[in-house]
Amino acid sequence: MAKIFITGSSDGLGLMAAQLLQGEGHQVVLHARNAQRGDDALSQVPGAEKVLTADLAHPEETKELAAKVNALGSFDAVIHNAGVNQAPNEVILAVNTLAPYILTCLIQQPKRLIYMSSNLHVHGDPALKRMTQGKGGASYADSKLHDIILCMAVARLWTGVYANAVDPGWVPTKMGGPDAPDKLENGFKTQAWLAVSNDPKAQVSGRYFFHQKEKHHRPEANDVDTQEKFLALCEQLSGVRFPDNG
């Protein structure tokens, strides 16, 4: 049995992954933006261990969330699922980029880390220009590229961890919309598989997956200089330094 924490698991793909993993007998800790959404999540995953609340649009709450996770002991896997798309650029940056960065830095290192990306990452800016404008911002495409850059940096620096990114596909969730063409179940199975599977294909690091198969991503995410620039900008914006050692 694995112990798994999933951000953004009060609805959508995060909730579905939680239901799948809990149904398989794993110990699942949920996350919601506020107490009401947390209660809703627990009602839909009644076997969940606990629900933690924090609004990831606010970095200080994200830091507090990391402390709450650590208070529950070590985890086998963390799925960085939370995300927004219809929001101001500074909110997208906070939720989609800085939150997974902060939580990665501050949560006791798990055995597996899964970062939710998107095929739209191909339209993101690898020069990271919007992160340096004003107080920092990101388009949705930028943020999904950021998640892959973070994943690849973690895979390089923390050699004892399986760190991978996932494109869930365009599926009919609240974010994807009712006309999305992919099957809903394909949207959450890969991250659950990466979190717990003993399949050798899942016990890898620094890969980008689509429906349990490795997929090509923008090569800039593998560039060490790009990764180091990204980590430095995240530290500057969040006040949290990436740990030196894995």
C-alpha cells in the first residue's frame, strides 16, 4: 500500500485519480482550496485518509500546506495535479508553477513525483520572459512548460526519485470542457500508474507521458541552463530555495 498526496483533488482529474488509488487500497490524502471544497472531496472519496486545505494562489498558504503534509509523515508519491487556466497571469504562475515548485522544495522528499503538464506546453516560452515582468506571470502554456522544466530539473538533481510529467490529454472535465475528444478515464490513469505501479515502464525518471506511453516534449526543458534559470526565478519569486541535495 502506498501513501499518496494529490493537490487539486476536490474535483476533476485529481479527484478521479484519488478515487482510483483509494479504491485500489492505497492511503490517499486530498487537497482542496477551501474547507467547503474539502468537505465535498471527502464525501466523494470517503475512504481518504484526510483532506488538507490551502489556496495555492497565495504562496504563503502553499508553504503552510507543505508543513501540513510533513506533519503527516513521509509519502511514497506526490501528484502535483492542481491547475488553473482561466485566470490572470499572476494567478496562473502562482498555482501552476510556483505551487509545485514550493511543495517540491518543502515537502519531505517522496519516492515518486508526478507533475501535470499539457500538450499546450509546446506554445510556452522557454526564455521565461513573463516570469521576469513586474511581479511575475505566466500564460497557461508557459506554466505547463514550467512544470516539465521543473520535473526535468528534479530528475537531474534528485537521482533517488522517480520524477515524471504527464499530458492527460484533452478530456471532458470542467477545465477541458464538454466537447473535449479524449476519453475521461485516460486523463487520470497515467498519473495514478506512475504513483504506484511496479511496472518497469513506470519506474523511470525525467520522462513525459501521454496515456502511459512516453512522449516527446520541448527539448529546452532538458537544457541545464534553462532549468537553473527557472529554479533561480522561482526562488526569487517565492523566497524558497531548491534543496541542494536529493
